[in-house]
Amino acid sequence: IIQKRTAGDKAALKTAIAEYVSRYPDDAKLEPYLAEYVGILYADKQYGEVITSSTMYLQKYPNGAKKADVIYHMGMAGMETGNCQLATISFKELKKLDANRAKDALDLAQTKCK
């Protein structure tokens, strides 16, 4: 994974992380890779996979170091798929961790979800 990240090949990195997650789902080193995977999926507009991977991350790492980023991407994916309830719940949860980013995201959700 580190090799793929260093090479800058996002597609190869995404594949490497997905393989790592499936092979070693209980590995303690998985947490930062899974969070990075969520971000890559979001950038690739794979919103259903963002929601699935975010849910996995939050279940495995309820106090994870990248929890705020994962919740943000989950909320944005919810908004992009028209799931305003998921977006609102995610951004309200994000507010507990990052009030500034949550405010902007909630404002955007309120505009898009009318």
C-alpha cells in the first residue's frame, strides 16, 4: 500500500487497500487505510461504496483518528445519492468532532435537500 501511495497511482492504491481490507479485516493497521479508502471512493464518486466502507470504519473504529473525515464523506455521499436523512445525521454527528466543517456541510445539505 505504501508503495502504491508513493507512486501516486490512485487506482492501484484503491485496489491495494481493497485487497488488504478483504484479506486482513481484523488487522490493527487497517484503520488509516480504510479511512483513506473512503476518501478515494468519494473522489471517484462511488457513493454507495463510500457509505458501506464508512459504516465498516465506524463500526470497527468508533474512536478512530480519522472518524471526522469518514463521517464527513459519509454525509456527503448521502447527500449526493439523495439520502438527506443520512446526510443530516452524519453532519450532526460531525458537529461533535469538527463544528466548523459540520456547519458548512449542514448548510449545504439544507440547501440541496429542500
